[in-house]
Amino acid sequence: MKINVASLNSVKVGAVKETIQDYAFLKDASVVGVETQSGVSDQPKSIEEVIRGARNRAKSAFKDCDLSFGIESGLMQVPYTKTGFMDFCACVIFDGEKFHVGLSSAWECPIKINELIHGENLDMNQAVVKLGLSKDPKIGSSEGLIGLMTKNRVTRKEYTKQSIKMALIHLENKELY
């Protein structure tokens, strides 16, 4: 079995490789990162845009493989939060016919980060650097802002793996979906 991950981001590819080890029907699959475009903004700002980006990635990566995984992180509106938004990760798995969607837990970014994302139209990496929380312009390819905020109790890879596991529920229980 071959799995294409619709990204060259080592966090996303690594999350898929590690997660499938817990699934007997996938653990021997080869996993390859494939460069794709999400077709959405660099910083998605709605649940619809995040899932559409993951779906677009999964569909475009489905070439010479059995499954393709599209992974996209972004913001969604959440009422009663301090900023009105929370960050989350979506995984969409495409099997050539059906899309299988899973989401991670969500968390609220700092108020100033949110202001930079919405006010100056920066992506999260740019906002983190501008605010001085990190000098790494590609923090999303390592521990992510969530890793900084939780002191690595939850990393970008860990919350990406949550979304993958949620999408895999569909494949592991095909008869119910």
C-alpha cells in the first residue's frame, strides 16, 4: 500500500508515518510527501476554508497511491472566546472515491497573534516572528505556536496526529460510513 501526504512539511509527513503504525491495515504502507497547493489562503480563517484546503490537497495528491492525506491548519470562529477564533488542524483522507474528515482539538491563539493575523493579514508563522515569540520563520514546520504556548506539552505534530486518527475512524470502521 502507498500513501501520499499532500505536503513536504516534515511535521505532516512524520505525523502520518507515526500514526499509521497503530493501524494493522496501514502499518506496512510506504508514505511519501507530495508537493501540492491548498487552493486557499496561506492563513485559513474559517472551518470551511481549512477543510476545503485539506480536501484540495488530498485530491491533488491522489496519484499512483491507495490513499492520500491532506492536512491543513487554520482558524475557525468560536463564540465566547477572547478573540472569537480558535486554531485547529483538519485531515482529509481520499481513497479515490470518498473523503474522510477528521479534526484535532482546538485552542485559542494569543490575542496579539490573532490581531496580527486578522489586522495585518499575516500567517501564523509571520505573526509569531513579528511578535518576537520565536525567530524561526517556519515554526509551523517544527513545534508550532502550540508547542511554544504549551511548553511542548502539545506540539504541532501531536495535534496533527489527532486529526489523522479522527479521519482514520472512517477507514477502520468502513461498514458504518
